[in-house]
Amino acid sequence: MREEWGKTLGPSHITTQCSCEECRKAPGTWHVTTFIQGRPVQQHLCDECYRKKEPAAAQEDAALAASRAPAHGGPKSEGMFELAIEDSFAAAHNLRGYQGDCEHLHGHNWRVEVRVAAAELDELGMVMDFRELKEHLAEALRALDHKYLNEVKPFDAVNPTTENICRHIADRLREKLPRRISIRRVSCWESDKCSASYEP
């Protein structure tokens, strides 16, 4: 109950020039000290008297205040932090079973965008180092760059469509990333006007 009201009232309220109701000396602050029929009852107490009168409640208020304090270089948030990087590779392929020009051997200069996200930042205030994420993507693309994809696993068995390339890159990245970081989307452009995306 106290926690729910604390979300609205906050762990403490406006300090006024009025004296504490207990010691009559220090300036007081309105604190919720009990509940009657589910409604909060407040007393005007200084911090010292409040801690003496309601030690458990004071600890709870301190914990609530701490949970709202900035952490890892930024404010605590219920949202997600997202990073995006881009790279490219060139390769040839042909689409098995496709009725049209793409069934024949041809190539693309693919542009790849990767987006990753995390709810918590690391001790430096980052989702992760951009450099590290770029290295993981570059490693995944090296296995595809300047290759005939139909001869590269898993595309020796799976059709090397742009959609499947996106999924393959996401799978390779997932093996490298910490568990707290999720892959939001991998997008590949086979031309300036055509792209596909995969969201794990």
C-alpha cells in the first residue's frame, strides 16, 4: 500500500517552516505514517523523528528514492536503449527455384544495418562499445564477402535470399553478444531501393 501511494506522493514531501509535531524543533516534512481504510494519514515530522517513529517506513522510502536515482551515468528508465551500426559486403548468388533473372548467377553489394538493445547500461553508461559491435558484425560478414553464397553454409542448403541472409547474420551475432543485449533488427539492402529485415 505504501509503495503504491509513494509512486504518487513520493518518498517525502515539501519541507515547510512548520516545526516537527514530535520534537517541535526542526522543520518538518509531511510523511505517510499509517493508513486508515486504505487512505494515507500524514504527520509533519523531521527526518530524525520520522526514522524513530517509523523505521521500516523510512527504510522503504529511502529504497524508493534510491530506485529513482540516476544509475550508470544516466536516469533509471523502464524503456530500452538501442544502438545501430552499418557495414557492407559483396557476394554472388542465385536463387534456386526462382522463375526469373535471379535464378541465374548474379551479385550484389549488400548494405547491412544491425540494431541491438538493452534495458540496462553497463558500468560506463553504454549498451556496449560500438567498436566491439562493429567487430562482431565484420566477423560475420567476412565469411560471406566475395563468396559464391550458394557454396557457403548454411546457403548450400538454404536459399540465399536477402531474408535468409538477415537471419543468418542475426544468428551469428547472437552467439557473440552478452545475454543482456538483444538483437532488435537486422536489415540488408541488396540495392538502394530494396531491402529485407529480420527481427529475432
